[in-house]
Amino acid sequence: MTSLEEFKTLTDAEDYFEFFNLDYDDRLVFVKRFHIMKKYGELIKKAEGHDFGSDEKLLDYYKFSLISVYKNFENGYSPSAAEIWNTFDKPSACSTCSTSTECNDIEEVSHGVHSCTSQPSLSFN
């Protein structure tokens, strides 16, 4: 297994499977990528603040979590509409925030839609 620093650089779902040397179905990951990564991210977040004793044990937790999430989807788990839409109720994190819940610059921009005001505005003029 490789290092925790390497783990922190991963971004794509396939990268996580390859990092842990896990077999996976490309089609399943392609179709369920968003949901797999969302659930996996929730489990990673749960590990924050816990002392696992070593990076190796933390990486074991991350590996088991990925296996667990993947197996749920492989066995037919399908998130409910409420779970999917709940994702969109939360504002996204900006480049200055570590998570959306810590952002102090979030404001409602229109009918319950929130935006981080510290994100630069895009202009196509």
C-alpha cells in the first residue's frame, strides 16, 4: 500500500480503486460515479478527528470504506430521490473554504439557492 500523502492527491473514482489495487467494474463506476464518490466522501469525513494509531490503519479504513460503498452499489443499492436532491440543497464549497459548512460567505441568491460570495464571478463578455 502507498502513503497517505499519495491518497490525498487522488481525485477520480478509478484512482481510488487503483490506489488500493481493487478490482472494479468500469461500467458500474462510470454510471454510479457521483453516488459512489458522495458516499465514500461521507465515510472519509467520519474518520476525521479519530486517532487510528497509524497512517496504515487509516488507509485500511479508507480501503474498507471504498469496498463497502462499492459493494452496496454492486448489489443494487440505489439512492432515493430525497438523498440525491438533498445534495443540491447544500451550497458547494469555495476555493477559500475547506467545507461548505465552514464558509462564512454563503448567501441566498434566489429562492433557496445558495452561493458562496467569495468565489470569483465568471464573465463571458
